[in-house]
Amino acid sequence: MFPFKFLKLGCSGLFVASLGLFYGGSVIAQPSVEKRFEQLDGNRDGKVTPDEFPQAAVFKALDVDGSGGITQEEAKRAALRGRLRSVLGEALGRNNSADDIVPTQPTKSFEAPVRQGPKLLTPGEHGVGRFVADTEFELLDRTTKRIHGEDKSHLTVIAFTSTSCPLSKKYLPTLVDIHSDFKARGVRFVLVNCVATDRPDEMKAALERFTSNVEYTFDKDLKLTNHLGATSTTDVFVLDQSNTVIYHGAIDDQYGFGYSIDTPRYTYLRDALEASLEHRPVLVSATAAPGCLLETRQTATASSEITYHNQISRLLQRHCVECHREGGVGPFALDTYEDAIAHAPMIREVVHRGIMPPWFAAPDKNHTASPWINDRSLSVSEKQQLFAWLDNKMPAGEPKLMAGPGTYSPFTSEYIRLCRFTLINGAWEPVSERGRAAVASTRAARVL
Ligand code: HEC
């Protein structure tokens, strides 16, 4: 299953996947090229013509001799040589299936691509894992509240909303339900209306839909919106007790531009809350959110403001501590300021060279969006943040802002212990029956 192998076999997989999508909507694992060819070749003349296979770009790549028809020989050769990879390279987008690549954006001629749920984003580029500084805001009744709430909620949901944006209106009942299911479990809810022209009486009516304990603020001047970097009027943030973003994105995938489905397939917000309350890692932590788009002007943090306690402890915890801790598989711990300082030159070296965190699946080093849901590599801006802190003589900052305890994938350490890393093909190979089970559980995590 592992990525490297998968990349090598990827081209025939792509062929199959694109034909699979084209045909039935469901992707079949490894049918022979011949079989798919026959299915495509409607009039059985031994050639697949553009009307039989209307995905123009793919067709062009397959029609090696430019004769206007794809022969079975051409299809086989293309699948073997990976011609499709260059065409669909872009389409190596996130897929939720372990063995097959499904282009995230089927070509335009494919019939029902409108029903596209929120796109998964690179968590490190979407604010996930970052500390949110405190700030004040005012409720509809003029009481003042703070992001760093005074009560001891386990989690804080900050949901952007509007009484005029159609998608926000559709999502209001969903938020009411989620609130009523989670409020008793120590989850605090803050609703932020960020549309300056929305009417106070309608906001009050929206607030009254909730049973109780919801903080509703009218962010007329977009202060909070910019502070958090919200992207749309249905965007949601979940903060843990240490005010670290653990989820940023859509509520679920029920509504979007031009589509709605009866029940959501992925309940992102609920899943994030559930996982976090049970001390499990949040699997999908960053998605785009549909809705009326916001023009946010999040002020970039000056590098002198990056300290160990406010940001770097979170970054190391997210990407390193799962192995680098007492009892972990790494050779030393990296979960205190002293540890980080002691290993600073080597941290710079291994991160700069891309050796740590170990991640061999990414096809290209400059990627901004990874196709892997459990990708553990550092994103571009996380690296920048780490290097800025190292360059700035590694200030400690305020200890009270330190990251809370981490939640680690249960399989990681086990997985690494049971698999050996083989340099020859750059993949982790299971060394035993239990290793194979560990590999299977990683796969399950990626499949969702
Ligand atoms: C999946 C587990 C894992 C993760 C995650 C991980 N490491 Fe490591 N790290 C290891 C192991 C195992 C070694 C020992 C490798 C060896 O001995 O060849 C190691 C070694 C190192 C070393 C010593 C390298 C040397 O040659 O002396 C440094 C420094 C390091 N890691 C930093 C980091 C940093 C920084 C992160 C996060 C950005 C990180 N690691 C994430 C498992 C991990």
C-alpha cells in the first residue's frame, strides 16, 4: 500500500480510475486495461473514439499517434509508461481511497461533478495547530467576552454566520443541533456574524433558535474575522483548551454552491469535536467552507512574536513529539523548551533537509496540498515559522501559553516499531503479521 510503490503503479491505476469514474462512478480496483477498453469501445471497432471517451485531455494523451482513435495497444502502452501521469498530475489531488487515485476534479465532460463537497486543505496552511491570541468581543446584549474564555470548557467552537447569506441560513439548524448535542460535554459555542448589513432583529431571532449558552457577536468591523482569518460565512474554528486551532473548515458537506444532499456524507465538525473529546487526533482538520466569501486581512505575526510557548511547542507537538517523547520511537524527547533548545541545530538541519518528520509519500517537495490525509510533513509556512524562531535566538515566551497535552495517532509508534524502513525503495515494510495489521490500520485512517 505504501506510497512509493503506489506511485510506481500509479499510472495504470490512474487509467483505471479515470475510466472507472467515467463509467460507473465507482472505482474498481485493478481490472485489466483490456476489459475497460472493451467497455469503452461501444461500437466494437477496436478503437476508442472521442465520442466514446469525451475527456479531451486524457484522450489526447492516450492517442499516441494522433490518429483520432485509441487502439488497445496505445491504451496499454500509455498505462505502462505513465503517460497519464503528466496529464493527470494535477489531479493527484486528495483522494479518500487507499489504492486508487480518483482525480478530485473530473474533467468537465463528466456528468455530475457539481456535487462536490468542501475541498480538503493542508492543515498547516489553514491555521491548524496555531495558537490563537486572546481578544475581546461584544455580545448582542453588550456584554464583553474574550476568546480565551473564563470558564473551563474543553473546546470552543467559533462558527461564522450571517442572517442573509443563503448557505449560513441553511446551516443554522445544523449548528443548533450540534450545539444541543455537545453543550453538555463542555463545548462552548461562539457565533460570529460578519456581515455588516445584517439586521439586529434577525440576529436576535437566530440566537433564539439555540437553547442556551451561545455567545452571539456582531463583528461589524471584521475585527474577530480578521483576527482568526475566517474565509467564509459558514467557516468554523475549533479551539482546544490551550487555544490551539484543532479544526478549521466546513460544518459538513451537506450544502455547497449549487448543491445540497439529504444527509451529509462527512460531518467534519461533529467528528472533530467527538475525536477531540475522546483524546483522539482529528483526522480531517482543514477544509474549505462554502458560503459568502470574506475578504480577510489577517495580520501576519511578526517573527519576533513567535516564541516557544505560543507557537513552536505546538508545531513540535503536532509534527515531532508523537515519536520524540519518553517512550516514543525517536532517540530523544522534544516536548520541553530545554529539549528543543538542546537539539536546535540538528532540528534545523533535519527539517531543512526534509529528513524529519519522516514522510516519504509526498511526490514533490514543494507541494502545497498533499494528496495524503495523514501527511505528517511540515507545510511551507510551518517551516518558515520554525526557521524564523531559530533565527531569532529561540525566545521562550510565556509558559502559560504552552500547548496542552497532545493526542497522537495510536498506530504511529507501533507502526514504526513493527515496520522496518528500507532505503532501497523508500517505503516502510511490515516485518511481521502484526506489522501488516498496523499497515492496515494506517490505511483505514487514510481512507476515512
Ligand atoms: C514518525 C516518528 C518521528 C517523527 C514524527 C519525527 N521523528 Fe525525528 N527521529 C525519529 C527517529 C526514529 C529518529 C532516529 C533516526 C536514526 O537513528 O536514524 C529520529 C531522529 C531525529 C533527529 C536526530 C538526527 C540525527 O541524525 O542525529 C532529529 C534532530 C530529529 N529526529 C528531529 C525531529 C523533528 C524536529 C521532528 C518534527 C519536525 C521529528 N524529528 C519528527 C522519528 C521521528
